[in-house]
Amino acid sequence: MARSHRSRGRAAKSRAPHPELDVASLTAGWRRTEVRGGREWNVQPVSERQAVKAYLCPGCGLEIEPGIAHLVAWRADGVLGDAADLASRRHWHIHCWRIGPT
């Protein structure tokens, strides 16, 4: 009789239910906090696929066209609260953000 080379423990593990994925925690990993000029900023990348609208980059004054990967940045330590900070977010070219917001 032929002998099986498959582990018996593997079959029991494959039947175990998978834990639910927490989408919020997975996507929050893309957002990061940076300190620039003594201010704290939330910075979140936008992929080519997610970039569906045109925005004006505050760093260079040029348009960020749809389909171009870029960053969204907003204050993390504003005095008017989180809602006001989020409402004042700006879309930046990646290069313009790297050389520094003014």
C-alpha cells in the first residue's frame, strides 16, 4: 500500500475559519504622520488608479492630472479640530512634498 506524504496536521488547519479582515486597519497603514517646519502632517499616498480628478499642487502651482500618483497632506495638529484639518487637505506632487511644503 502506498504511503501518503501529506501531513495530517495540515488538513485540520485548513478547515479552521479565517479571521475577518479589518479593512480600516489595513488601509490606515498607508497613511503616515510627518513633522515638517514644526508642524505635524498626515500624509496619504494616492495611486494612479485612485487619482481620478485634477488638482492644483500647492508646492509648484501646476496641475496634478488624473492618473498621476501623488500625495494628500493635511495638518494633524491644527487648532480648529480634525474636521477643519481634513477639509483643508491638499494634493501634492510627490516631488514637491519631498522638497518641502512652505
